[in-house]
Amino acid sequence: MWDYSEKMLDHFRNPRNTGDLADADGTATVGSLACGDALKFQFKLGPDGRIAEAKFKTFGCASAIASSSALTEMVVGKTLEEAKKITNQDIADYLGGLPPQKMHCSVMGREAMEAAIKNYETGENADRNLEADILCTCYNVSDNEVRRVITENSLASVQQVTDYIKAGGGCGKCRKQIEAILKELKR
């Protein structure tokens, strides 16, 4: 059994802001049903340019539901620039922490929000816009994504990377590349 905080369990049992948002300003879907987690995140801006409403739909575990629910509460009232500064660790902290093996759920939330904002700003409608080559083909994780998550969360091992974004957790072919990135970023 995972060690979850009461706040995390509350967000799982009573998720906030679920469903679709009519006339959303920003929408994006990240993840993959093949890997077991997928998240659709939407937001609508108010006349003041701040996020007035946010909603989500997710297919995933209790941590994915709670992380998505928490994120919708965290972004309401923020400008897009303020929302962009929310990290996956902020989401986990808001919930009172997540087990290391479930940190990928908070990462997925951040990625969905980031993609929805990018879609709004560019006028695109891409579910996921990767800016680099795919490093982990099992979970569709890019080189840039691995680097960002390592840096933002001060990760030091391949297992931590796998816990946070699942990269390296499938066939294992990318584990040496992840190790090389860890060594490079440690310098």
C-alpha cells in the first residue's frame, strides 16, 4: 500500500473540476493509454487574463486523479505566466507529497498544463508537441523532457527518472542514455 497524505486521498476520492470545459481557451492531452496514464487538461481565461476555470479528465491511478485535481485548483486565479511556473514538485507538495514511484503523475499534470498553454499561445491543437527526439519509445518521452525533469527535481539516478516520468521502465533500452544525461548534467 502506498503512503498517501489525507489531502491526496481527499483529491482522489473527491476530485475537483472534472469533465470537459465548453469553449476552453487551452486544451491538451498527454500520456498514453498504452502506458496506463493519460490526461486531458483544459482552461478558460477570464476578462482579466487570469485562468478563471480549469478542468481535467484522466485515465490513471489515484495519484493521477489527485494530481490533476490539485492542479486545477492551483491554476485558477493565476496568469498564464504564473501558471507556467508551477512545477511537478509544487503539485506533489500541494498534496502533502507523493511516493517516489508516483511522481510521474505530477509530471503528467505539469506537461498537460504546459501543452494546453502552448496550444493557446500558438493557436495549435496538438495533443503533445515534443521539441526533441524521443528517447524512450516505450513511454514516448523526449530527450528534452528527461533533461527538464532531472534538472527541476535534482534527480540523481535512472530509477528516479523512471519514477518521475516512466522513461527506462519499459524495455530498458534507453537506460544507458538516461545514465549519460545524468552524468552530463551532474558536471
